[in-house]
Amino acid sequence: MNTKTRIAAFAASLTLATALAACGDAAPEAESTPAAQETSQEAAEVAHNGADTEFAQMMIVHHEGAVEMADLAATNAESEEVKDLATEISAAQGPEIDTMTSWLESWGEETSPDDGMEGMDHGDMEMEGLDQEAVMAELGALTGTEFDRRFLELMTSHHEGAVGMAQEELDSGENADALVLAQTIIDAQTTEIATMQGMLDSF
């Protein structure tokens, strides 16, 4: 092989090596961009603050109480109108519990508020000053029209508490989905409060 041939071969191999190195350098950048975008998207989806966490945790407990009361009324109420309302309340709030539970799990938060309830204002969790256990005991001892009236009174108070909790979320929360649910709760339960008041007026 003469000198010119050796120089040409060397130049060709150098060009090939440079091209391969360039490809090797570019590959990691091309692979990392989608991953970075996905991470950014996930962070945006789970963006939340303390108010969002507290809203979801406490509203789950609140909804569970409403479902417990509603399920009792669906079987024990005398009025078919009250039974129908109770069934609607349970059907609406059950899926909302599942939704809020999934949020908390995706946020990496506890689904139970037990560790953070000490020292909190529980006014919105009570009904006419009664906790859930006392309410269920009272309703369990009633029958007929007395049961219907007391259920409507206590559920009205329960709904008013939920509206207050949802308004606090609108004032202080930041998660878009949680804010939408808070407004949904306000709208739906304000309407149900008016419905229950109309039922009470008919007794």
C-alpha cells in the first residue's frame, strides 16, 4: 500500500470514528427528553398543597358518615320520598370517596386523617353538636315519621358542614381536580339542603 492509499484509508477511518462518536453522544439526549417530559407531566398532575390533602382526607370521612346515614334511611324511612333521597345521596357520595382516595394515593399522602385530626376544628364534622356515633344511635332508636324528620334535620346539618369544608378548599386549595369537586359538592348539596327543607316543611 503506497503512502497516498494509507493516508486515504486513515482519513476514512477517522471520519467514520467521528461520526460514530457523534451518534453515541446524541443518543442519550434523545432518550432523556421524553422521560423528562413525562416526569414534568406527572408532577403537574399530582400538584397539590396541604389544603387539598386535608380536604380529601376529611371529606372522605364526612362522606362515609353521610353514606352510613343514607343507607340506614334507605331501609328505615317511612316516606318513599325520603328513601329515594337517601339512595341518591349514597349513590353520589360513594364514588366521590373512591375518587378522593385515589388522589391521596397518587399524591403520596395518607388516606386517613387520623394522625392529623388532633387540634383541628371539627365543627363541620358534627351535626347539631353530635358526632357520627351519637347520630347513628339516635336515628337507630327512631321509627316512622319521627325517623324521617330527624334524618332530614341531621342530614341538612351534615350537608351544611360539607358545604363549609368545600368552600375552605376553594379558598385555599390548588389542585384543579379537587377544586372542581369542591364546587360540585357545594352545588349538589346546596340543592339537596333546599329539597330536605321542603320535605321538613311538609310534615
